[in-house]
Amino acid sequence: MKGKLLLATKALFISTAIFAQTEPETEEPKGELQINGSVDAYYRYNFANAKSTGAFNNKTSFTNSQNSIELGMASLKASYTKGKAGVVVDLGFGTRATEFSYVESGILQAIKQAYVTYNPTDNIRISAGKWGTHLGYEVLDPQLNRNYSMSYMFSYGPFSHTGLKADFTLGNGFGLMAGVANPTDFLSASFAKKNAIAQFSKTSEHVNAFLNYVGGKDTAGNNINQIGLTATAKISDMFSLGYDGTVKMIDPVGGGSGKWWGSALYLNLDPTEKFGITLRGEYFDDKDKGLVFGTYGDANPTGTSITQATLSFNIKPVSGLAIIPEFRIDSAKDPIFKKNDGSDTKSAASFLVAAVYSF
């Protein structure tokens, strides 16, 4: 009996050892995949009802239409992270995406963002590829803005950067970003000199501020330097403020210098989760040398300045859906807009209503 028990014990030991040797290795943890997207459409009517394409009285991005129902953009964004590395692919199709990637052609215009990330430590993140600019208060994706139509500073400032950057978390709400990129908005720029980009930030529960910079040479060889300040402040659960200010200085290859600058204030009121109001007031100054747009009809433009006020209502009947009725008035120092009869005028008024669904 004792012998049989000894043999059974040895058999159990051997089978346990074999099982331990053949047990599969622990499966490697899977990464995290997130998918987001949006679709937006709008209708815009300019009250001058000018008939020619060049007289839609729209001098900012994405809403250059008259009395037409338009698709803004269909967008799909996928991000995947695993351990310390990750990748983001953000694609868009429609007028907004095409104008955003205006330098490119064909399928490349659909690439809003595409970059890889690596976090060597918890406080450092390195990114390489194409991403939306760090300058400014407004962004490409409409669900992230309070107004549907865009500001002049967004429309004539940087849209995107392609390059390499590093974000540093400094503690106590302070952050720093520094990098090198192709000239503004260029996905590819062989032989072109590179730009320096930077951001210094301070964030807290109620106030956030971002000081931004882009500088270097553009593809024509002109020296450019642009500095911007963006800030937000939460006054109460119902009321918040936003500010955007920037100045771009240009030293052309042929000599001389010029600049344009702008400043905007955003007043946000949210009585309920389903209803909000935003009033945007912006002053945009291009009087220096007409670097953005000149006085209408002048072969040697001297530049002009514009003030615009936009009142937008954000109505959210269900989760993910926003209906945005909007009234806008643009007033210029010079007659750069058109009347119905084709004559020039200094001001233009418009109405639009947009529908934006995001998930």
C-alpha cells in the first residue's frame, strides 16, 4: 500500500511539472482603441444676395456659399495607444477638410491629422507627423467651437504643422511645448527651411492661458514670426469667457516689412445643458500692407481693417446633436464687400443655421 501511494505521488509530481513547462505564456495586454467622428451641414444666406461667386461677402473659412444647403465635413478619427506609444489618424471629407489642407491635392487633402506619439516618461510626450496648429481659440472640427462661422484670425493664421514636437508637463498646471516643423500648412516641403514652434501654458480649474509662437521662413523665403495668446475663464456654471489675440510679422525677401494682427472676445452663456449662447466680437487689422486682402479694386492695395460680431445659439435637443442658428455682421474700413446691384459697400450681414452631430 505504501508503495502504491509513493508511485501515485511521484506521478502527480511529474504531471504537475510537465503541465508547468507546457503552460502558455501570459497574453500580452492589448492596446486601447478610440474612434470618434462628426458630420456637419449648414445653410447660409447673405442679406445683400449678391449673385456672383466672388461676391458671397464671405472672407473667412468654410462658409463661402449663398442660399445653398452645404455639407461641411464628414470626419472620422481613430487613436490607438499601447504602453508608451500611440498613433492618431484623423480624416475628413468635404469643404472644411479641403480648405484646411488647401496646400495639398487629391487624397492628401483628407488627412486632417496623422501622427505617432511616444511617452518616454509620464511628463514627456513626443509627437511626429501632422497635427492641427496650437495657435488660436478656434479649431477645424465644428463641434469643438461655439460659433459655426470662423474668425479672421483662424482663417488667416496657421491651420496645421508637420514636424516633430515634445510636450513637457512641468507641474502646478504649467506646461511647455517645443518643436520643429515644415513651413506652415505644408505636409511636404523638401529643401525648405524649417520653422520653430513653441507653447507655454498655465491651466487651472477656472483659468487657462496659452502663449504660442511660430517662426522661421515660408516657402517663398520670407521671414515670419507669429505670436498669439489664448485664454479661457470660467466665471460661474453659466458664464465663461474666451480670448484670442495674435500678431504676425513678415519681412519679405525683397525688403521692407509688414504685419497683421487681431483680437477677439468670446462671451459664453449656458442657462441649461441643452441651450447656450455665444457672442464673438473680433477686430482684425491688415492696414499695414494688405498682406491678407487689400482694398477692393486697388491694384496696389494699402490694406484695411474689419470688425465682426457673431451671435450664435447652441441648441442640443439630444446627446451628440447641436443645432446652431447664427447671425453675423462684418464691417470694414474700406468697401471690400458687394451689394446686390454689384456696387461696393463697407459692411455685410448674414444668417446661417448649422447641424452638427458628433460621437
